[in-house]
Amino acid sequence: MQRAALAWRRAGKRIGFVPTMGYLHDGHMSLVRDARRRVGPDGIVVVSIYVNPTQFAPTEDLSKYPRDLKRDYALCRGEGVDAVFLPSDAVMYPGRAEGRYSTYVQEERLTLGMEGASRPTHFRGVTTIVAKLFNCVLPDVAVFGAKDWQQAAAIRRMTTDLNFPLKIVVAPTRRESDGLAMSSRNAYLSAVDRSQATILSQAIAACRQAVKQSSVPAAELKKAVARLVKTRPAGRLDYVEFFDSDTLEPVTTVKRGSHMALAVFFGKTRLIDNGRL
Ligand code: PAF
């Protein structure tokens, strides 16, 4: 991958990169289209597919994470992707199985709350693998989805802090027609879970409406979201947070332009969503 990337760069081609864990859907494909727009028809678009073990806790769904490489390839081919990078565990984490791998990248401020509080080892795995993928693919631009807002903020911070010479783009969340944010994990949902999972985007819409005219205490909105999620018996609220879009600092008073994020369990499947209010 590095040899190919260096050759492309020497030939003056721009490299656009979309890192994924596979089981691709239209949300990923819209990131690919964004990368293509940015590097142009003569540029190179690379998609990586790697289910990164270090961002899953032992209790999480690593072994069950959905995979369908054949379909992923077909989607990439259909979208004009130039290269799919499929690294092995041995390449990404040399010696890990024998306990020798010992270097990680950790962002220490933006990753403490929300997803970081619910999944304490998650972001260390994400920033580590993304840094490593950047070193392999050597992109000029990398495109991430806004659905993982906190992830995108941490990656942007890491890119600045570690002087990676590339631009980070955060592209809008793609949604199903009923508002559910597209996610590979939606594949786990039963029919009942699926019908009730719209509560995430509905909660965001309700909060947006609530702060349209005047600001509202965050504590009040948190209670309202908890009540709303309880109307869906299959759902269990993990967290809801209101914060500043850029700094991710929690706000005590929510107003237009504040950001919110929430996570809701449906059985063992945990869905996340976020939006600017
Ligand atoms: O968002 C994802 O799919 C993953 O967290 C990423 C960025 C590909 C790192 O494994």
C-alpha cells in the first residue's frame, strides 16, 4: 500500500481516502463520492476495509461484526474506487497475538465523554488505527462520516496534533427515508427494533424544535429525551449529551446551534446519532 501510494504521489496524483470497517452502505458510498469530488477524475480514491480489533472491548461485537467482502468490492467497483486496502491483523498489529505490539495513539480530551465514557478503550483503538492507516495510504484528504461526530473531532485533533499532512473532511450523515442514520450495525436490528430505532432521529428533531424559540436547560431536555426513548419498549437510553459542536464541551443551557448526541441500545445493538440543533 505504501509503495503504491508513494508511486501515485510521485506521479502527481492526489489521494482521497475513506477508512471503513466494511459492510458498506450508501452512507459509505457518499463518503467515497465526496473523496472523488475532492481529488478529481485523475486522482486516486482508496477505501480501506479493516475491522479493527483494538476499538472493540472484549464484551463487544468484534467476532460478530457484519462482513460481506464480495458485496463491498462490487459497491466500490460501481463507485469507481481505485484501490481497496484490506490489511491483515499481522500487518496492522505486528506481534500483537504474542503480546509484543505496544504502541498506541491516544487523544486525551475530546474522547473522555459520551462514547469514550461508555466505551473506555474505544477511541484509543480508533486513533491508533486511523494514524496507522494514514501512514499506509498517505492520503491528501480523508473523509469521515458526521454520524460519528466525536470520532471525527478526535481524528481532526489527532491530525493537527501529530502534524499529519492531510485534510480531514466530515461529510453529512446519510439517512433512511424514516430518518434512521445509516450504519452497518442496523443489520443487527430485528423488525421490531428497526421500527422503533427511529426514536434517535426523532429525539434530535424534538430537541431542535424545543430550542427553536428560546434556550432550554440541558437537564430538562435530557429528561425529555429519556421519557421519549421510554415510549419505545425495545430501546434503552445509554446517554444523551448537549455540547458545543467544535470543542465538545457540555453545555448547561441548550440553544439553537448547540449540538446533541445520543446512544440507544436495542437488545445488544447500540445505535448512535447526533445533530446540530
Ligand atoms: O468509523 C469507522 O468505521 C471506524 O471507526 C474507522 C474510522 C474505520 C476506524 O476503524
